[in-house]
Amino acid sequence: MKTAVLAFHPHLGSGSRVTHRLAQAAQSVDGVSLVNEYQLYPDFHIDVAAEQETLLQADRIVWLFPFYWYSSPALLKQWEDDVLEHGWAYGSDGDRLHGKEFMLAISIGSPAEKYRPEGEFAVAGKDLLTPFRATARLIGVDWQQPFLVHGASFISDEDLEQAAQQFALRLQGPGSETAATPPTTTTAN
């Protein structure tokens, strides 16, 4: 299976310990290509044709990013607006991505317990993913269980390495995950 991991972090190498490590883990998996979107488009002028071709060549699409203000970094939103065009990704003739697997891989600064209706943020984490899930439905991709790393602001080296290994296993495909999920990672429907 060919997997395109599209990394959206403005400082993937220097200012991103967790997303950077997950990107490294992704690169270690056969059949996975990593695209550093901020490196390609620091000016936000996205090569739509090139990005669409990357998507067409993939069986699975993964958006790798940190959670910023309960959402994605700005370039990912711009990328969606530009690349997922009407008539290409959605609409009566927009079926180019139908049937491809789609997964989010998100580093989240706060611990999971803060993302509950009774938690500090008073909202369930999975509810914050609703716009992404709606996008997946609109463009006809198969929503996969997101890979979430909570507590990214204070994650230990050991837990980060465990999360990276778990992410690599997820990218290898069904049945390759271990039964134990690291305490810092969760999944959300």
C-alpha cells in the first residue's frame, strides 16, 4: 500500500519534537512517502497539480500536524481550500479520491483528560475532529481511526519513542498494531 504522509508543521525540524519524531517514524516504513508541506510552500503558494498528483498516487493519505487552537495549522487549511477542488475532490464529477484511506496524525499539547465535556476545555476531543471527518465524507475517502499523541508539551523521551513506534505500526497496515497502546497516545472515532 502506498501512503502519502503530508506533514503540516511550520518548524518540522527545529521546533517540533513530537511531530518531527512521528515524521521520522513514518519515513522508516516501506511504501510511505513524507511531504514537508511548509518546506515546499513557506509562502502558501501551493502547486495544486503536484499535490493532486501526490494524492492520486497514494492508497492512503495521512495528515500529520500539531493541534493549534483546537484546529490545524494555517497551511493545512489553505491546502484544503486549494487542492481539494470542486469537480476534482468533490461535486458531481469530483471523485478522484474516492475509496482511498484517510487518517489524521495529531500531536496535542494537553493531556487527554482535558478534552472531555467535564474537562478543562469542556469539549470532547473527538468533537474537535468533526470538520475533518466531514471533509473526509465530502471527498469520499475512508475515515480511519486518528492517531493522537496527547501531552506533547511534556511527553517523556521514552513515551515519545513508544508513540513513534506505534505510529509506524499503524502505517504498516491492519493487524500490525500491538495490543497495548502507549499511555500518551489515544484514538478517536
